[in-house]
Amino acid sequence: MKTIAFFNNKGGVGKTTLVYHLAWMYAEKGIRTLAVDLDPQSNLSSMFLADSQLEELWPAERPHRSVLSSINPLLEATGDFESPPVETIAKDLFLISGDLGLSKFEDRLSGNWSKCLDGDVAAFRNITAFYRLMLQAAKKMEVEYVLVDVGPNLGAINRAALIACDHVVMPLAPGLFSLQGLRNLGPTLEEWRKGWKRRLEEKPSSLDIPMPSGRMGPLGYIILQHAERKNRPVKAFQKWVVKIPATYREYILNDKSDFLEADPDPNLIGLIKNYQSLMPMAQDARKPIFRLKPADGAIGAHAEAVSRCYVDFEKLADEIAKRSGSADSRLA
């Protein structure tokens, strides 16, 4: 099982759309995949599920069937987390739904981070809740990939979500904000890694629960929503694109050495074009862009774009699999 978080503290770059399409692509290839929505805004859940389905998951008069219902005993201090409800989206594709109420867990996680240094058992149970519920769901559904969507911030929920993951992919949009985001993310991730390592040293020996390693290994970055001409980003974005490799290397990999830039940058996982014109069509059809059919309105130039989208995400899924150490012939 590979657990991969998609993280950028700059919102609006297309991160959730990326997770959605990659989850569908892995499932398309017969690779059992679990998508986990740990963003309190729950945008990933709203992409997978219709409003009527979300109403059933989040009823006003009954407990919710979401990640919130799983951690609710921890919130109410009545017990440990409960088995997470897993929604079957399609063959080989599953979802742990997000919940707007997840934000209530923020303060609890923030306070418990410090308490772990005192060997507090309850604190460790809270901080590791996301890891343990994902681990349990992944084993139950026998998935190979767990793709985790988190919000665009550096808060306590994201810290608990990130330490639960083996790898981190950083979606970027060419621009000043993404560069600044890299400068923020690198030191923060390193601080979280070191902080969790110190806390693991204080774990009570009597506490017999699975613990995440807190690895958070950077797999690379993906440039999203770029315009392109003759297979090169247009001039408006080019000045930002050329700054990303050195910034990523310095702040994410902590590599300040000087060397000739490679083209393409080895840390660049891939480029995803702007398929904005097809997104409303895909949302109406409740399916990824690359599964749109003529009956959905994908005809003429749109049909060609659908084919290109399939190839783009197939390559992207393959590259992420290789970088995470699990190259798969099903993606070839």
C-alpha cells in the first residue's frame, strides 16, 4: 500500500481535480484505489458524489457517515476512532468522504501535538487517528494506493494527515504564489518530520497501536492549468516555470548546491494542460474528463481533448507509481 498526499498551501491550483482524476485513472487500470478527503471543505467528496448522495452522508438529524463519524469518539473523548465508512464509487475505486465538521478536530490536534512529548496516550491516539483509519480501510478494501486530499494550509489537521503519508506530491500553478508556497512548505515539512520523530521517542511502551513513520517523502511537483504552445508553456507563464526547479530543490529537498539545470527538471512529475472547457461537462456527467463520451457532449475538438486528457493522466499515474517505488505494467 502506498499512501500519497497532494499538498500545496496555495489554494485554487487544481489540486482536488488532480486527485480525482488520478484516482479514476488508477481504478481504470484495475488498480484498487482509495481516495481520502481530509480537507474540511470536502471538495473531493463533492466531485465524486452528487448532492443527493452527500445529503445522505451528512443528514441533519443523524450522525454523519464520513471521516467525521469515524473520529467522533475521539472528539467526544468517549473512545478510539471507529471503522471509517467507505463509499464504493466504481469497480476498484473507493472514497472516505470528507465532512465540513472535520474542522472541529483542529484544536484537539493542535493541543495534542504538544502532549505527545509528555507521553500522553490519548494525544497519540488523536494524532495518529487519520493514519490508523486509512490503514484499516485500505486493508479492508485491499487497495494498492491511498490518495489523500488535504486543504491549502499549514494547520494541525494537515500536519496529522501528512505524517500519515509515505509520499507528498506538490501541485503547482506557475506564479508567484506557488513559489512562495514552496518556500513555506519545505521548512514546515522538515519541522513536522523532526517533530514527529521526537514524539515517537516518547511513545509509551504500553501503547500498542500502529504508528506512522512520518516520512512524507517528496515525490516531485506537477504543474497544473498551464497554457501551452508547441509543447512549451506560453511566455506569460514561462518566467515562473523556469524559477520552480531551483526553488523546489532548495526549499523542499534542502539542496542549495549550484549545478546546471536539467531540462526537463528531474523533480517535475508532469504538466497537465488546462481542460477548463470540459470540466462543466465532466461535472454534469459525474465522471472524469477522460471518460466523457459523445453522448455527454464530447464531440469534435472536445473528443480530441478527451483523448489527450487520458494520455496525460495515464503518463502522470505511471510516473507517480514509478517514483513511489511501485512501477506497474498495468499503467504502461
